[in-house]
Amino acid sequence: HIIIIDINSAKRTPRSVANIITPSKRRTTRTTIMLSACASSITRASARTLSQHRLQASAAVSSHFAATTSKRTVTSKVGDRTAEHAWNKSCYSGMDYTISEDATVFEMVEKLAAYDVGCLVTKDEKGNLSGVVSERDYVTKVALLGDSSEDIPVKKISTKAANLVMARPYDTVDACMDKMLSRDIRHLPLIDDMGQVVGIISIKDLIKECLDEKEHTLNQLASFAVGEGGHFVM
């Protein structure tokens, strides 16, 4: 048998196959490159959009936080509290803290002991404020002199109204403390704008008020430290 081979055809076959296969591969490659480029472009665009959204959200949160925290405040300070606050918590507010200036020193001592207080407001026969009398007055002006407390009227040992250091209900605790410390006294009668006595406070009452406020402030700061802080003023 004789086999006739067309050399030209045989040589062309690889080229022909190449011509058939190569364009397909090229198209596939170009398509892949284009898809890859599109995907990269979409990814970059999405990343930019997401980044912008994050920045906008962050700015909004920061703005809200700044606006909110600018209104955060400690509710009060010691300087904001008044003599009236101290008076309302004082043991004096629940008792008759007055005594007639014509009563005996013995009667005064009995009342001081009964209520466990150290000072009383004295009143004249018309019921007006005439002064104050304290246990210190008794010790220094009666007991040390050996006099009988039953024979001495209160008005003989009391501090007269003209020499009194007094306070208003709206005076601050700090101001009241300054008055007491500067004059070395332990009690302040409270008078209204008409000059009528409306109460009396002791240095112990003021100290309690200061300690209560300090404790309140420390509790607020502790709450802020553990993330529970939240006193806001609308």
C-alpha cells in the first residue's frame, strides 16, 4: 500500500490549529483581564464609598458625643448648697429651739440636756429675737464662778442680738462656715428678710453638709470611671 502525505497540508495543520485555538485563548485572556479590571474598579469604588460612609458616621458620632458631653455636669458643688439645706437636716428643725430671756439658767440647761443641743435662741416678752445662749455661756459665766443657775436669768449671760452674727437661709454653706470660723462661734441664727428668726444651724450641721456633698461627688466620679456616668442637663 502506498500512503501519500500532503506535506504542505501537514505543515499547515499546526498553523491552522494554532489559528483556531490561539484567538480563542486571546479572547479568553482579554475577557479575564477586563473582568479583573472591572472587579478591581468596583472593589476600589466600594472601598471608597465604605470609607466615606465610615468617615461620615464617625463624624456624626463624634459630633453627637461632643454635643452630649458638653452638657454633662456634676450636679452640684458645696458652694451651691445653702444654709436652708443644712437647716432642713439639722436636729434643731424638729424642736423648739427658743427660750424666754427671763427664764432661769437652770431651765436653759435642762432644755439643752433634754434635746442634746448646745445653743438656744432667746426671745423677749414680745416674742422677738433678743440673742442666743449656749452651754459655753453657762460654763464660763456661771459654773466657773460658782453661781447658782437657779437664781440667774438667761438674759444675764446671753449674747445680745446687737452683737450676733447671723445668716440668711439662702447664704451658702461656704459663707456660713466663713462667718463661724472668723468669729470663733459654733452656731448661727437664721433670719428672713423681715428680720424674723426662722432657724438656727450649728457648725456640725455645716460639716455634715460638706461631707454629704463630697461623698456625692466621689460617687459620681466613680460612676464615670466604670462607664456608668450620666448626669445630663437638657
